[in-house]
Amino acid sequence: MYQKTIRQPVSVSGIGLHSGKTVDLRIAPAPPNFGIVFHVVGHSEPIPAAPESVVDSHYATTVGRNGTRVQTVEHLMAAASGLGIDNLNITVDGTEIPAADGSAKPFVTLLTAAGRTSQSAPRRRIVIPHPIHVGGGGRWIQIVPSDAFRISYTLDHEHPAIGTLALSCVPSERMFIEDFAPARTYGFLKDLGRLRRNGLARGGSLENAVVLGQRGVLNGLRYRDEFVRHKILDLIGDLALLGRPIVGHVIARNAGHDLNYQLVLEIQRALGLERRPAGAPALALAH
């Protein structure tokens, strides 16, 4: 199994979910062992998509370096991971990845249009040798040894449109494209004012999120269990920060970006994976 990148550059523009500002995004091929690296227009320092680059993991995953930030990277990261793409050079003219429709599907379409090409360097898997657990009470996530990458996720919520949802799978590329990439982010109408006062969800709308009112969903669902599917999508995107495919069974209950990130850090620490300096290619993770 060899690393992959895209054949040709592709671009897209859109509104940032949290910033509400227009963002121009360009995704270009990158060499073997480069990893996924972000560049913000007007700033010289690259920002690798790596655990040590994460500066915020509340409501979205944000990577940054010396005050320069790229917010909401998880859906694009999930699309790359789901398609088996290891190396990308991404330029962002703005502060956030475009929200598109609130899912990873538009990024899957974009990367598929760019084409994929195999490279000379092999992919190095991360094999989980023992259980690793973070969180507690009703919110936790763990990964245990397995013969493949598996996810089992349970989501509990008091809202009548959600309730208790559980899903377990071994996500193949086809399954990712059909069953998880189209699942949209979601939010509650009652929280919108508070989020916007805190500088979040300023670009949120019925076009890029599932919105829940007091009694139900205001704009329909793509899947009956779209909420838990989106949680799995976010998890795939956050785990992609490790830069290598994982062999292990992730079991989660009511986790989110922050617990996903804590699990990433614990995997890195427990397995002695080398930290990668910002701007360095992913050679340190290819052992």
C-alpha cells in the first residue's frame, strides 16, 4: 500500500461556518512523506495538519502556528482520509475552511475531480497494541486492538429528534463516500445567539447545517441517524491528524472534537510517535 496525492490542483470558494466570511481554498499535489499542510495567504509559516498544530478543539478543530489559524479543518481532513490521500498542499485565503453544505461530500467531489495518483513511498500504519482511553462518565472515547480500523459510536441526547443512536462499522472507501461523507454538522436553534456572541456559527444557515428546533429538525435529514454519522465523520477527520492509517477499534460515547483530540494525543504519547515541528514534512511519522 503506497501513499497517494492528487493529480492536479483544484480550487473552491465558500463561506466559513463559524467566521461567516468568504474563503478561497486551493488544494495542490504534494510529494511523498509531506503530509497535509496548510498555508494561509499573507503568512509565511506552513501549518501541518498534525496533533502539535491543534490550537482549539471546541466546536471545530483549529490548527495554527504563531497566531495564524485555520479553523474547521475536520471535514476536509475526513475527505482526504476517506479517499486514502496522504499528501496535500493546501492554501487558504481566509481563516477557515469553507463550510460548503456542512458535510464532507463537496470535498470528496472536489478531490475526486482532481484525480488520485500513487507515490513511491509506502503508507505506514499505526497498529494499536493495547487499549487507550480518555474521558469518563457519559462522555468518553477509547481505542482497542483490532485486525482492522473499526468504529463503534453511541450518541445520546435528550432532544426527541436524536434520542439514542448507535452505529458500528469497518469503514471502506465506498462506505465512507456513501454513508458518512454526506452527513452534515448540526446545531440547535436555541444556541445560535450564544454561539454568535462568542464568535461562532456566524456563517451557519439551513444550507450548511442540520438545524434542530424545539420539536424537531427544521430542514430535513439525509439519513435517519445523520447525527451519529456526522460524529463518525468528525472522528475520522480528527484521527487523520496522526498522518497515518490506524489499525484499531475506536469505541466512543458522546465524544466530540475535544475528546477526539485527546485520544489523538494519547495515541501519540502511548506509541512514542515523534512530534513533528511545524513546517516539516511527515518523515518523522513514517517509521
